[in-house]
Amino acid sequence: MRNPHCQRMFPSWGIIIVLIMVLVATPAFAQKLSIDLRKIGHISKEGRVQDKDKNPSLPVVDSLIAHGADAIPFLLVKLEDSTVIRGKVLDDWPRVRVGDVAWFILYDFFTDSHMAATLPDPGLFAIVGSADQNQPGWKSWASLVKRCGRKGIRKAAEVILKPYEGKFLWNPAERCFIVTQ
């Protein structure tokens, strides 16, 4: 028979167990960053998200940069977020989701000022491959999401980035992450 005093003191062991599971399963980096990607604002179709001449006022991006390499796993987690972002984010895109923005930021963060990838091959480009040039970018992206799923995109990005974990360094001159030896 259960002790009624314990029942009152701990109303539901199930809640406690679930909370512990969530804390253990959720990477520490995701817990310590509280950046709302829905507040990204309008992203220019020119250049990278971190290019101040093209995107002079994106506080969300500035905040991610300020967190350094902790931004990478945070963005990886957000790749699965299908929350729709209200307002104009990307020109010509009818609907933008948090996971879409996480992808663009992550991809741009590993692209130098000359638009070259800073990751060794295959790099993140391997995930998107060569997009169908006969359709708008949003349709190519939607096709990829449909084919791989957001979880599949996240897993592929994690596989590509895993060998370099702990070796990411923000290069302030190039405004991108580079891999150190």
C-alpha cells in the first residue's frame, strides 16, 4: 500500500521521471541558449546572414555569433522545428519555418566571405546537393524536407559536423566558423 504522505509530497513520480529524461536527453547547449529564431526579421537574398552590408540589423544572428561554437548545436536542434514564422523573412518564400532559418544560418556560418565552404568536403552542401535550377529555392528546399524530413536533415548535418566537434572557431575577419586542427 502506498504511503499517502509521499503521495502528497510527490504528486507524480511520472512528471519527475519525464523531467529528468528531458534534461538528460536535451543537450546542455540547447538548454543554455534562449534565442528565438522566430524573431529573425527580413533576410536579404544577397550575401550571407552575417554580412553586415547586406543584413545590417539581425540581432538574432548577432546573438548567435556572440555565443560562438555553442550556436552550432543549438542550430542543429532547431533544424527540426517546423514552427511557422510570421512576417516577411525571405523574399519569394510563401512560408518560412524556424528549421528553415536554422538551416540558412548554419549553412552561412560555414561559408566564407567569398562564398566558399569552410568545412572539408563533403560539407553541408552535400545535404542539399545541386538544387533544381528550374524551380524557386523554396520549392527545392520543400522537396528536400519532404524527401529527407527535418529529422533526416538534422542527422545528416550532425554526421558531417561530428568529426570536427570542439574544433570550431569563429573567424572575425571572415565572419564565419572555421575548423581548427
